[in-house]
Amino acid sequence: MPGDIVRSAPASPAQFTHFTMQKTKKSVAKRFKITATGKMMRRTPGFRHLLSAKSTKAKRRASRDKQVAPGHAAPLKRCLPFGL
């Protein structure tokens, strides 16, 4: 009839051609970096204060970035879809 509203069937997922954009997890982006070869690097924790109590050797070693273990790196890499 002329005044009736025609309702189509609900949209199926196959009809959508675009996907939602995956966002970067900013808390992970601030704490970790991905190297050119794909390894994840992190800072050594516990070196912001009370440094006089720590040995020179410990402070020197803490100044270098550490590699994240591969088992821990996999979920963290998913939080950084654009590499950063």
C-alpha cells in the first residue's frame, strides 16, 4: 500500500565493507618501543629516586634498555597496531 513503511532485513556482517579502526593503547606506547627488527624494548624499573642507595654498576646497567620477553611481547604488540 502507498503509506506503508517497508523494512528491510537486518544487515548481515558481510554487507559491511569497512571495519572500525584499531586504536593505539597509549599506556603501552609510552612504556615500550618497537625496534626496527621488531623487538620490544622497555626501561628498567625503580630508577627514579633513592639512587644514592644503588650501586654505580646497577645504575649503569639500568641506563640501558632491556628487551621484553617474547611471551610478554606478543600481547603488547597487538596494542601497538601502527608500530610506534
